Amino acid sequence: MKVCVESSLVLSWILPTPESPAASILYQKWEREGVQVLAPSFLTEEVMSILRAQVFRGRLTPEEGDKAFSLFLSMGLELYDTPELWARAWELSGELNLPQVSSAAYLALAEISGCELWMADKRSLGIPTENPRVRWVGEVFSEV
């Protein structure tokens, strides 16, 4: 089984957020089941930038930032950077009238890979909430 993950979910795995308890349970379930966790390649830059900003603003100590980044690197996420992904992301951003192609890239990867897109904040990407591929960690807390 495969799943695509968005940065809000990944950050809930490595930083304390209101979604962290449910996100951690989901991550542990996927780990036990050997689920492949996919993301567009720019996820690394997104996570690094957010962690760095947290350190810069004093919300994390430099040591906490280093630990969070090391944890991210150890997760073994499969990152994708292919012409097919970017072409579909471009198409989807137009079809869904999204302001950023990066939002569409997550959904494009889920489509191409034939899997669901998981996030901690379903509204963060601007993808219509009725999209059947999009799953929010909070809606399935009782299932995991």
C-alpha cells in the first residue's frame, strides 16, 4: 500500500501540534503495515524552511531544530521529482484554480501513484474537501 503525505502531516510527526497524537498513531500504523510514504521532492525544502523558521523565531532551540530535522531525515519518505508529476500538477492547478502549483503537486502525486493524499490540515492546500483522494488525519482518528 502507498500513501502520499503533505507537509502539515509530516510536521505533525516531528513537532507538537494539536494533530500530533492522531498523526503519530497513523504513522505507527503505517510503519507496522509497511506502507510506502510518498511526497513531492520539494517537501524537504518545505520542512527544512519551517523548522529553520521555528528556530529563528525562538520557538525551537537550535538543538530541538537539529533533532526534528534528523527525525525527518530518518523517516525514509520516498520523494518524487518527475516530468509526469509536474505536468499533472500544472494541469490540476488550472483545473482547480489553485494559486500555487505546489498544492496541486501533492494531489497529482496521489493520482499518479493511485493512492490517497493525507494531511493534518485538510484546508491548507485549497483542494476541494470533497475530493475522494484527500484524507485528513482528524477524520479517521477513531479508525486507527
